[in-house]
Amino acid sequence: MWKLKVADGDNNDPYIFSTNNFIGRQVWEFDPDYGTREEQAEVEAARENFWENRHLIKCNSDLLWRMQFLREKNFKQTIPQVKVGDGEEITYEIAKTAMRRGAHFFSALQASDGHWPAEIAGPLYFLPPLVMCLYITGHLDTVFPAEYRREILRYIYCHQNEDGGWGFHIEGHSTMISTTLNYICMRVLGEGPDGGRDNACARGRKWIRDRGGVTSIPSWGKTWLSIFGLFDWSGSNPMPPEFWLFPSFLPIHPANMLCNCRMVYMPMSYLYGRRFVGPITPLVLELREELFLQPYNEIIWKKVRHLCAKEDLYYPHPLIQDLMWDTLYICTEPLLTRWPFNKLRQKALEVTMKHIHYEDENSRYITIGCVHKSLCMLACWVENPNGDYFKKHLARIPDYIWVGEDGIKMQGFGSQEWDTAFALQALLACNLTNEIGPTLKKGHEYVRESQVKDNPSGDFKSMFRHISKGSWTFADQDHGWQVSDCTAEGLKCCLLFSLMLPEIVGAKMEPGRLYDSVNILLSLQSKNGGLAAWEPATAPKWLEMFNPIEFFANTIVEHEYVECTASAIQALVLFKKLYPGHRKNEIHNCITNAVRFIEDKQMPDGSWYGSWGICFTYGTWFALGGLAAAGKTNKNCLAIRRGVEFLLKSQRDDGGWGESYASCPNEKYIPLEGNRSNLVQTAWALMGLLHSGQAERDPTPLHKAAKLLINSQMEDGDFPQQEITGSFMKNCMLHYATYRNTFPLWALAEYMENCISLSSVGEKLK
């Protein structure tokens, strides 16, 4: 049976190392002797239940580790369940009981090192490249033995769409890139052309061939197929490694690229420059016949470079970009592959690999994310198949693997710090220190130990890196990449804990480390007042016209975000109250300009676009919270009044809110089908209204929302898993498995504090 291990790492293993003794690390292992027959049967029942309902609720409930933790802690819910009937009142006692039940259940899910483990997955193009990489390098069987392969296949089967394809993410329509990569993955893992549960391979292949075969796969797919021997490199647009030699004064320069984009094209350009192709095995030859409509050696590759399946196309290339690719393809590449210019290529490959090694070392071989992980690992193997760099990469593969009742998936990376910061704020809002004090103390210790203590090594600016000392990452300290909103949420937690008794929640963080966090936030603010996510947004936005990724938008340069800006406002306002003398004028100006940015970014309907959650509900919750923290109210701020109006207009008849993920790519509010409500989004909206002072104006919408949350709580204090709620790059979604606990609990706590105590308890529910 599968078991989650926390803060686990072998300090005697020369190929794995940590900056904080692996705090926050979460890895799965399969132990055939673990678990009783009854426990194993419970897991199998959860798997079968997901399979039977896979087309109804596509997000799994992340049950395997939850079962394990609740069993290990012998948790039994002892607080009786409560419901609010039609026409009944929400009393203080009912609300508090529901809140306490949720808090005790959620506390039982805390890991031994203080963080809350959880899946963060959903995209279906993450895992297959890792499998393909391990197949090429000959390490598939050692990294993924039989039990792993079984669960990987389970995940692929569970998330195949009814039309036979696979979506860009688990709730999305079928796309060429995901269908092709998952089909190859099934074949690599041993399924025959007609194998797989429910005829998965045959149905997937039919979907591909019905749309003309894989020649229209997007550019990232073309790259992986070229690496695997299923595409000719001449069928891809150039990715010259000479890019890494460009002088810094040029606008098109690595330092101006969004870090995620930079980290993808770094190893891609190395592999392209080497024209690397894996071994042409019998399986590769079979796939050449299965995936194309015409004979492989009759394909005119130069004619397919610009093809992209309509199902995958989100960002069509402008003409100027295609002209750039054609110029590189026709004029530049033939020169760079011939003497004497090939000496420049060799130099470019060496510099590119130097950057890869630098990034690998500074992330402890985790890399910035999963797409980058497989590419960097393969580049290290291509450079030296027996080298230590590749072995260090192998040691960090478990950091990306997650096991649920729907099988094994590859995470974008972890969300340990992000989830834990929100979980702690939700629990602190419950005001139950006398009941969950040890949970709070352990969480506080985790947050303190997870702060990044140093900047990247060496001359990090020459490696296009920003400062990181004082930040928090999205995942764990070893990951190393600073993120503005993660830093703001981590700082908020430490400041809130500093107001509490140290004998209950542990020693407060030293002021110097708090100052470092403030420095990070101030450094990431742009001239327009907004905060970027990872690095200062200094590059011109017109560079986005050269975005080569057909299925993403806003991927070339860093941008400012409403959520990051609002988080920073809340953290800095609290910091300013507690440390009024530190960088007083800078912080005041930062908050003032950040407020202006949020007001400027409001949509015509009163909402705000959310870039990291779905979507306008998420963005509006953040925006209202940031504005309120800065002293704005419904009376003195038009933006708050318009935001409130948006939320009230979009409330459903059952008291909840429900927004489709389609809002993100379409950039307009689209409700869930069937007038459904989503509990996480309901919690966001409820808290947004509470921030605006709705309880003092008309608490009725708040009571209706709270009633839905209370009545949706399950017998053990959990909340049901519903639709996906996370997003990134406008067109892809993420499943944050803890959100269903964190936000309904947090909203109920805020409701208790700001509504029940202020409004008439006897008000009737309509």
C-alpha cells in the first residue's frame, strides 16, 4: 500500500542535499506490507468510486494520504454535526460548532513537520515527458517499478475524455498535445496498440488520426517528439542556444524573460542545438506508424513547422513572429551548423549548460517546475550519462510524484508553503488557540524554518537571478525560488504569531528576517504600483508578441498581478503597525501605489481578473481584502462598491457562488453549468463581502452563503471535493486539494467574527 513520508531525505546519499533538513519534503513510497486488509479494501473502494464518477467530478479528493494521517492520529470527529433547516436561523452556536468541527478535522491533517500536504496537479501534459525521459535514459524500470507504472496508467485512464482524447488539464476539452503524449506514455508503459482500460489506446489513437495525425501538435509537443525520434528536428521552429550569448542591452535577452519561460527554453535550446534524438527502438518505429497518416519518411517536415491543432490553439502566432522563425530557419540555422560558425554554437551550448547547472544547484535539483525538471534532467544525461548531475536529478524525482485515488500524477511542484500559510490564517481566524494550540505552534515553526535564508549563489545577477533572501517559495525552502504572494502570506503568518504568547505558539521571528521579507516585496513592485510574482517586471510588454507557446498567454515577460499586489498590501499594512519605524516612507508609498494599481485593474462589471485562481471571484476576494487593509471602505471607495455589486449580482439562489474555469481563457465571467455553486468560490466571495463591511449594510447574503457552507459540511468535518479552482497562464487549471478545507473554514471563522457578532442573531433566512 502507498504511504506518504514527510521531511524524508538521506543525508548520507551524495546525490541529494537540503538547506533545512528536508522540512516540507513530501514523498510517496510503496510498501507491500503496509496496511491491513480492511485498509487496503478502503483504498480500492475509493479508487473504484472515483472511476465510476470520473466524468462527474474530475478532481480527486486526495484521499490516500488523508486516510493514512487520520488513521495514524486515530482521529474521530467527536463534535456533533449541525445543519440549518429551511427557514431556520443561523445561531452563534451552530456557526461555531461547524467551525470547530472543520478546525479539528483540518488540524488532524497537519504533517509532523508542521505543513499541510496536498496534491497540486491537474495538467495532463506534465507526467508523460518524464516517462519518455526515463525511457530514453534507460532508467524507467528502476524509477518506476511495477506498482508505479500501474498507478500512472490508472491516472491516464481515469482522465481520458469521453471522446477518447485527453485535455490540457483534467476538466478541459481534448487537445493534440495531451492526447499524443498520454498515448505515447501508455505505449511506453507496456500497453499494446489496442490495450488499456476501456480501450484507452485505440480510442486515443482514433482521436489523433481523426484530426490528421500528430503533425499539428504544438511546439512543445514537436520538441518532445523530436527528442523521442517521432519527429524530425527540421519540423520544429529553431531554438538556437546562441540566445544565451546575447548582450544584455538587447530587449530580447534571457534576463528579460519570465523565469518559467526562461527555464523551459534553456534546456530545450541545448537539446535543439545538439539535435539530440533518443534511441530508435522497435517501439519508436511502431509509434511512427500509429501516429501519422502518411509514411514517416515521406513527410515534408519544413511544411509542418507552423501547424497547430485548433483544439490546442489559444495564442495564434502573429505574422511578425512567424517571419522571425522563418528567418532563423532559412538563413541563420544553416550557417550556425557549419564551419566556422559551428564554433559559436559549441560555445553557446557550453554557456547554456553552465546556466542549467547553476539553476539545478540552486534548486537542489528540484528546478523551478515539472516541465523544466524533465528537460534539465535529460540535458544533463545528454552531456554525461554517467555524471553526478544526472544522478542528482534522479534523486529528486520523488519530490514531484503524487498518489491519489485516481493514480500517480506529476505535480507542477509542491504547494506546501502556500497551502500552509493559508491553512494557518484560517485556523488563527477560528480563535481556538486553547483547542488547537499545538497545531498552531507546529505550523509556526514550519513557516519560520521554510523562509529562504540566502540569495542565489555566486554572482547571481549575471545568471539572470533576483534576490531571494527573506522570501518564501511556493513549495519548500530547497526549491529556492522567491514568490511575492507566498512571501506576503508567510510574512503575515509570522506577524500574526508575533502577537501571541510564545509559550503557546513558539518564539517569534527575529526582526531582521522580517525586514528581509519586506525588502523582497518592495523590490518586486513596478512603476504602475503592481507587484510581479517572481522577478521585477522590467521588460517591455510588447515582447509578448514573440510568445512561441500556442496554448499559453502572458508567458514571455513578467507581469504584475492583482493577487500578489493585494497580498503585499495586507502584509505591509500589518508590518507597518508593528514596526512603524522601518522604511516608513517606502512602505507608505508602496501601499499607496499598490492601491492605485488595484483600482486601475478593476473590470467594467466591478470584478477583478484572477490569474492564479478561478477567476473573477478569486481576484475580487483578493482585491477587496487588499483595499480594505489599506483603509478603503464601501463609503470612501468606488472600487469597493463596484466589487460588492459584482459579487451580489453573481450570488446563486442557494446562497453560493459558482464560476467556470472557462472564465480564465475567455477573460469574462462564466458561471458553472446548471446554476451550481462551488464551496471554495463561495468562501472567497463571502470573505470578500465581509472585507467590504457587508455585515453592517445587509447581512442577508452573508447568512445565505454561510448556510450553504454549514449544510455542505460532511459528517467527519471535511467538505466535499468539487470543481477545479486553481489556474495559471490563463489557459491551464490546477487542482489545489486543500482549498476545500481551508477556505470554507476560513470563511466561517470570518463570518463568526464579523457578521454573527454584529448582526441580529434572530434574523430569518430567506
